[in-house]
Amino acid sequence: MVKDRIILGIDPGTTVMGYGILKVTNNKPVLISMGVLELQKYSDHYLKLKKIFETVVRLCDNYHPDELAIEAPFFGKNVQSMLKLGRAQGVAMAAALSRELPVFEYAPLKIKMAITGNGSSSKEQVANFLTRYLKIETQPKYLDATDGVAAALCHFFQNQHVKKEKTVRSWKEFMSKNPGRVKK
């Protein structure tokens, strides 16, 4: 029997940080919560990092997740932006680690591939898939929220505990064990 678990997904950012929380019961994910931390109102970068840390700790204390799935920074041309994003990610990871959560990092390409099957999908395409798959009734103001959910769902897809059927050794054996699945 697979244990129920809660996955916290984070899309780190220094302007907007998105998060999503999934509860997995009987190997089926259900959205518990999603949202954003708006940071654009703060001009001090260190204050932004403090707010990220406090928010992730609060999410951990409120929802008691079993794992953190976080989007890794992508390589861009602007080194300063990369540095700030890396700090935001590190602070979110440190907050989760302070609550004894294991951390799992996923590249943006990996998350998009896991969600839509296309590594170059747009944020809107990812959000549309999540809306259908998780039956999300209202779209959030910022797609960073669905990006946080996408990180959590990617982690779920990568770590499903699927019951494996016994393998067959030949087509003949498959056909004899699955007569209803073979069309003539």
C-alpha cells in the first residue's frame, strides 16, 4: 500500500514566487492550494529573501508536506538576474530543509516535458493542462502559481509508485493473457 503524501511545489522568483500543494491519495494527485508571494512591492533584495523564507516555512507548518519540488534556475544572459533567482531558490530550499523536507530540483524543460510532453511549452499551455488534469476551476492572476503546481505534479509523475504487472515474454503470451485487448 502506497502512503498518502503531500508535495509542495515552488516556482522561485524575486518578483513573484509561485507555489502549489498537491495531496496524493491512492496514487492520485489532488490540488489542495496554490498561490503566489508578490515581491515586487519590496525594493530591498534581502527583504525579499526573508519574505520567501518566511512564506515557505509557513506553507510547511500549515500543510505539513512530505517533499519539496522546486524549479531550478534556467541559464540566461543576465548574470545578475541568475544570481538573484539562485538566491531565491536557495532560500526556499533552506526553509524547506529547516522543516526536514527532502528537496527535489527540476529543470524548467523537465517540468514542461512532464506536464505537456513538450519542453518548449508556454506558461499558458502548462496552465491549461493543469486546469484540465487537476480540475482547477479558476485561473490564478499569475501563472507563477500554476508553475508551482507544475513542479509538484512533475515530481509526482517522476516518482509514482505504480503497481507493475507481470511482464510477458512474447506477443503470443500477451495475446493469450489479454484476449479482450487484441483486435483481429
